[in-house]
Amino acid sequence: MEICTVGAGYVGLTTSALLSDLGHNVHVIDKDISKIEILNKGKSPIHEPGLEELLVKNHQCGRLVFSDDREACILNSPILLIAVGTPSKPNGDSDLTAIKKVFEHIAMNITSYKLIIVKSTVPPGSNEWFHQYLLDQGVDEKMFDIVSNPEFLREGTAVYDSFHPDKVVVGSKSKQARDEVKHLYKSLQAPYIETSLTGAELVKYASNAFLATKISFVNEFARICDGYNVNILDITKAIGLDPRIGPHFLQSGLGYGGSCFPKDLDAITYAAHKKRIKTSLLDAVKKVNHQQVDIYVNKLAETLNGFKGKQITVWGLSFKPNTDDIRDSRAIMLCERLIEKGCTVIAYDPKATSHNNHIKEKKDLYTAVHQSDALIVATEWDEFNQADWHKVNGLMKGNIVVDGRNSLDQEAVRASGLRYLGVARP
Ligand SMILES: NC(=O)c1ccc[n+]([C@@H]2O[C@H](COP(=O)([O-])OP(=O)(O)OC[C@H]3O[C@@H](n4cnc5c(N)ncnc54)[C@H](O)[C@@H]3O)[C@@H](O)[C@H]2O)c1
């Protein structure tokens, strides 16, 4: 099938790599021409394990094309897959400027039938609105179908997730359009959930809201464990064995961040409030998450007897390991809090950079800890767990290691003479 992907970001590139690998011909376009140039040089503009190899492989065999001719690609492709960003507005609503521009472009240039697949996460009712918008612009209803096909990949494991989805969700007014999308993904072994346009949009929000709820639940429980000197890992291990709860997403730490959870929680609560529906549970989930970084900054301040003149090292800047994405990263928020409180902040991340001049970034683990009063692990990159703790202890001025992700081997840290502070890990 001939597809044009609009948006060469985390979702657009990974989905294009997948679809071309499944045998389809995919043209990728982006308004950011520098991304297209990088792609045409055989590089990926983002760090995602396995993605660059897959892009190069399919580009070389001609099934994957990175084009700077946006007009022609949109005009000529019978299938448009939209994966542009939908960031938050200051009031929590989604900013749909980018996706509306794509629909404006379609309305102005459409000359043949288009199957429009919306991968971007959009608030409930948006795809119904896009459908009506095209009709209002005079586009004949036989000239297009819209399919809401939300994406569930996780950055850091995006390629694996795309090839092994736990479900494919499609919402559309047209059965034929839903069938065509089914055909597109037919080599994937995944349950196929058919619903309405708005139903598909809400599956995405329900999924992220539920996962965020699990994280805030565990983080609140970690506070209770802390109060009673109990190890949260004993609790999560035990409750995770209950099949009704399951072991995943029960890690306590600095809270959730990234380009999806915070924005999607804001968008769905905003959408609920528009319908005068109260969101007491989701409001609490956001509140717990918002407090999490400050709780551990305050704990560290107590341990260090204040932050005046202190140098703190932060390992990890990306919002999670195996990605260079820093959008809404708790690690960056942590660095900013420490700077506000007068600390000098030195950071190291294997792939991400902060783009903040006040954060002094170093090229490796050990140079970053030199003469620091404390070290905080803010993102659970594997590399951090392999650290030579004796070397770290020798380089630091102080001896405190805060494991903000409960990801370190605390015995190994302690054996080096360092003082280990985890999240509810006495
Ligand atoms: N990143 C994730 O893990 C993830 C997972 C599931 C769903 N989503 C959703 O998928 C969507 C895309 O997310 P992302 O992380 O890939 O975003 P991204 O910011 O990495 O990529 C979006 C791309 O779209 C391009 N773009 C914007 N307007 C354009 C236009 N008019 N024409 C062509 N290109 C345009 C941008 O330049 C950018 O490269 C969002 O709605 C997001 O919520 C993201």
C-alpha cells in the first residue's frame, strides 16, 4: 500500500519503519526540513534503539522515502498517516494547531480519495470535528474516511512495541476504512479493537490515565512506607503477584514525566471539565506526581543541612532510559529545583542534553561526580547500575547517593562506603 506519513517524530518514524518493513511503500514528510536531511544521510534524528538500522534498511531497498516535497506527497498518496505533535496549551487543553494545519492542507488540495489515519493523540471529539471540517470546506464525503488509530508505543522500546503491539485500536464511521487499516497491519499478531472515532481516542487516554494512576498510587504508598520504615519493594513485589494487580508499573520514584502522561492527563481532565464532569481521581494522580520531586529535594536538603554552596550531581536527564527525549522530564525538573535552591548542578546522561545553560553537563559518569556533595540518580539507565561505586566514592566530596528510581543495587552502593537513600528503601 502507498502511504504518506506526516510528521517524522518518535511515532511517525517508528510507524513508518514498521509499515515499510511490512512491505508497504512509505513516504515520510516533516515541516522540519533538517529532519528530512538527516534521514536522507542515513541517520535518525532521534535516539531510539534499533530505529536507525530499520530506517536505513528500508530506505536502501526503496520502500521508505524521506521527502521534502510535502505538497506532492499529500496530493499523491491514497493513505495519509498523521503523526504530528499535540502538545499541551497552558490551560491543559491540547494544542491542535499542527494537526489542523494538515487538515487545512488536505481540504485545499484533495483531488482523489484519501484514507486519513490519525495516529496523533487528540482529545475526545477531535476526529469528529476534523470530519465535519472537511465537509464544511466542501470536500465530498465519498472523497475521504478518517480512522482514529492511536499509538501505544513506549519510547525506549518503540521499535519492539510497534512490531509486538498488545492491540491495534481503530475507530471510524466506515467499516471499509477500518478493514483497510486492518489490512495494513495484517502481519501483526494483535487483537484488533474496532470502535467509534471518539471511542478510539478515549482508549488512548484511558490507557495513559490508568498507568499514571498506578505510578501515583505506588508513590503515595511509598510515602506511607517511608513513615513506617518499610521497604516499598516488599510491598510492590507482594501485590504484583496478585493477577488482578500485576507486577508492571509499580515502581516508586520521582514520578512520571515524558511527552505523553502529563499532557494526556491534562487533556483528558480538561475534556471532562468541558462536559462538567469532575475528575477527583485524576486530579489526585496529578497532584501526587507534582509533589514527588519536591519531596525528595526536601529530604536531600535535610540530609545535607541545607543546599547553600552545595554541588549536586544528577545522573540522567531523559524522562526515561534508552531515549534522548527530555520533554516534561522529572530529571530536568529536579535539576531546575536544585538550581532554584542555590545548588550547583552537574549532570550526565548517556544520550540526552538539557538545553539549559545552568546545568553543567559532563561527558561521563565519573567526571560528573567530581567534588560533589551528593549524587542523585534521576533516570534508570542501565549504565548507572554498572558504576564502580568505590571510584565514585573516591571522587565525591560528600557521600550521599539518592536513588530517585529505586534502580540501583543498594548493597553495592553501601559496600563502597557511600550512604544510600532510596525511595522508601530503608
Ligand atoms: N512519543 C510517544 O511516546 C508517543 C506515544 C503514543 C502517542 N504519541 C502521540 O503521537 C503524536 C506525535 O508524538 P511524537 O512524540 O512523535 O511527536 P514529535 O514531536 O516527536 O514529532 C512530531 C513531528 O511532526 C512534525 N510536524 C508538525 N507539524 C507538521 C506539519 N504540518 N507537517 C509536517 N510535519 C509536521 C514536527 O516537526 C515533528 O517532527 C502526539 O500526538 C503524541 O501525543 C506519542
